Amino acid sequence: MASDWVTRNIAERRTHEHHADFDRLARMAWDYGHGRWVADSEWRFLWDCESRNPVFADIRYELFA
């Protein structure tokens, strides 16, 4: 039973981390989309997220152009 709590705690922590990452990336996208300056640290954060979670590694962007 203890391992169930550990698994639950890990899942909750990961969910919180993903939500926080999403919020930060959404703010970055909003600013960029509205012509606002985006700090270099935010671009590095985006790169870090892409490295940790390569969700769309094989996407062909040109199909959406």
C-alpha cells in the first residue's frame, strides 16, 4: 500500500510540474504572439522542455504552413 502513495505522490508532482511548465510556455507564446520581447532565459526554458518531453519530435511543420 505504501508504494501506491509513492506512485500517487509522483503523479501529483509531475502533474503540477507539467501545469507550471504549460503556464510559463503559454505566457511566452502570448507575449511572442503579441510582438513583445521574450527573454533569452525563456527560450532556454523552451529548449529544456523540448529536450525533456520530445512530444512532437517527428512532426512535419511544413504541412501546417
